[in-house]
Amino acid sequence: MSAARMPLAIRLFHGGLAVGFIGAWALESPWRAAHEWLGYAAAALVLWRLGYALSRADDWGWRALLKPPQAVWRYAAQALRGRAPQALGYNPLAAWNILAMLTLVLLIAASGFALTTDRFWGDEAMQAAHALLVDAMTGLLGLHLLGVGVGSMRSRHFLPRTLWSGERAPH
Amino acid sequence: MTIASSRSIPGLAALALLSLFAASAAHAGSQCTTQPRTAWQDADKFQAELKSQGYQIGKFKITSGQCYEIYGRDKTGKKVEIYFDPVSGQIVKQESR
């Protein structure tokens, strides 16, 4: 596998997670059973991704996801001046954005499961927590799309194309 | 795909926004009545009536969609979440597990 390509497994994971989150979000009211199963499926995909990161020592492994805070500040400062270096892999801001979203998906699914139990059936605090986590996720998703937009402009490559072609571009 | 396709970003963003709006429309909870509160059944009597039908009420709420909503159990002991029209008392939507 060429280092310049995004593995098919990651691309399928991304598509599945997007369908899971957006689907669960849209079907909360009209189709509760689908809402729940899409949420659990999204959480399962995240667990798979975290395990996959353990098995890789390259751009898809933990080293690429867990960037030291100094690297994040440095990159952010460079980005604000429009001088962030371009690279194939996740930039430090993207890595934290992604890790935060993965964590939120797990927390959303856990709070969602709790809401189906006797203990939290109709529990307002848990409902509020579930909704708040989703709001945070939506915000991070906005930042994710913003980052993809900015990266696309800067690199003059339409970055989402990687999701179906697998070909990466420095951004 | 290079410079030309970066022009499609605003289009894609618009599409994403549109689907968010569509989704949030679907996301809005049930609307149960448009009648004023004065036409609604008394909340306490309504709950007492449900209990006499065998429901256990864990939580009782008035939703933003003008519904009486209960979380509890039906007479078979199954967990239920039910939205009622507060005027007619009819079930508008029910979730159970």
C-alpha cells in the first residue's frame, strides 16, 4: 500500500460513521429503533478505529492522532499567520478534532444507552447530557468541515475526493 | 482535481447546510395540539385517569410541541414513553421497550 493513499478501511469507516451520526440524528423522532442502532453502530465503528490505530505505526496510528500540546499550539499559531506547513497526514489541530469527535461518539452512545435503562428512563439530567454531547459533536463536525474547506483552498486539492479515490494530497 | 473543483466547496457547504435543516425539521418532536391551555385537560386528573387504566407514571412533562408526555410503564410492565394530545387525551406517539 502506498503511503500516499488513504486505506479503504479508513474510507469505509468514515462513510459509516457519517451515516451513523447523521442518520441517528435525523431519525431520533421518526424512527427510534433505527436511531438507537445507528448510534450503537457508530460507537462500534469508533472502537474499531481506536483498535486499528493500535495496529498501525504510520499516519493512521496513535502517534498521528495523539499530538503533543506544544505541537498543537505551534501549528495553530502558524495557521493563524497562514504559514502552517503542509503535510499528507492529520495536522495537529485535525488530530485533536478527530480524537474529540471519536470520544464524543462513545459518550453519546453511552448516555443514549443509559436512557434506555430503568435507572435513567425519562431522566432529564441524562437527556440534557445526551443532547449537550450531541451539540458539542455538531460543533466539532462544523470545525472538521471548516478545516477540510480551508485545507482544500490552501492545497488547491478538493480534499473530500480522497474519501472515494483514496489518493491523498499534502494540505 | 485541483483549482476548478475548489469552486464546488460553497456548493457542497450549501448542500450540507440544507441537509442539516431538513434533518432538524425531522428532528423536531411531535406537535400534539394548537389549542390554548384553557382547552387542555387538567394535568392531575389526566394522570389519575392514566393510572386508573394501569399505567405507572415515572415522569410527566409538558413538551415544547404542546403534548402531555409520560415516561413510565404500561399495564404489562413494559417501559413506555407516550405523547398525548392534551385536549383529546389521544395517544399521538408511543415509544416502548
